Amino acid sequence: MNSFGEYLRNRREQLGLLLRKVAAERDIDTSMLSKIERSERVATKEMIPIRAKILE
């Protein structure tokens, strides 16, 4: 089973979205989003609905 971060990355790539674009739209640091996707940092519960909206 993939981690939540791996799922986010795969979905973002499927949609053809750039990491920096997603981060800018959500007003978060690109490096933070990258760390979440690599499972080096945990997404907060406030971030999850935001990601869900972007990644459908």
C-alpha cells in the first residue's frame, strides 16, 4: 500500500500538475509539499481537504 504522500504525488502527476503550481495555489512552501509527498513530513488535517479539492 502506498503512503498518503505517494498517493498525492501520483495523483498530481496523473493530472499533469507541477509541484510548484499546487504549492502556490495552496499558499504553502514548495519544499513542504515535496516533503509531504516523500513522507518526510506529515500533512496536517487542515491540509487534507485542500489537497482533495486540487487532486479531485
